[in-house]
Amino acid sequence: MNSYLNFLKLSEIINSKFSGMEIDSTAVKLLEMIAVSYSSEKALNVTEAMHLSSIGSQATLHRKINDLREHGLISLVHEGKNRRTKYLVPSAKANKHFDQLSKVMGKALQTATT
């Protein structure tokens, strides 16, 4: 089986945890973008996240930021003395989710090579 398709199949179990949280695919995509930016040491601020038009409208993104925050998947933090700019940071709960996906990816790749 194709490695990527195997990964999708295995990751469905992990992603199904979001189904009872009212976290839809738009919110998951936003969470992924937040995590990638944060891991690149360039955390997105709220304004930057709301301009990710490839994911959704500003109103939708604002709603999804609130959903992610309410479900404990992101935090809003200040850096330095500037208290007006809030940065989006993945929570320990989100990092655990990404760790689980990483393990599934490794398993999918391992299965493909054997």
C-alpha cells in the first residue's frame, strides 16, 4: 500500500479524537499552521493568523482560534513588554497530538519498506 495512504488510514484513529470537540478540518488546518510556525521559531500572532486566507475568511479564522483555545489546543501569549500583540502557541495537548501523528507516520513508512 502507498505510504501516504497507509498514514491517512492509521491517522484517522488519532484524528477522530477531535470529532467530539467541534474541531473541524478548518480548525485542524489552522492548528497545523500555528504549530509549523511555532516550531520554526516564528510564532504567528492573531493578526497574521487571521490573514491566512487560504484556510478561511477572517471571521471564520477568528472563530476557529477561539475554538482551538477553548479546547485547550492553543494558548495566547505575550512576548516581551508588548502586551497588545498576542502570539498563538500550541499547547501540550496539541503537541501530544502531533507526537502521536509522528509515530503513526513512522509506522506507515516502516510498513511500506517491509
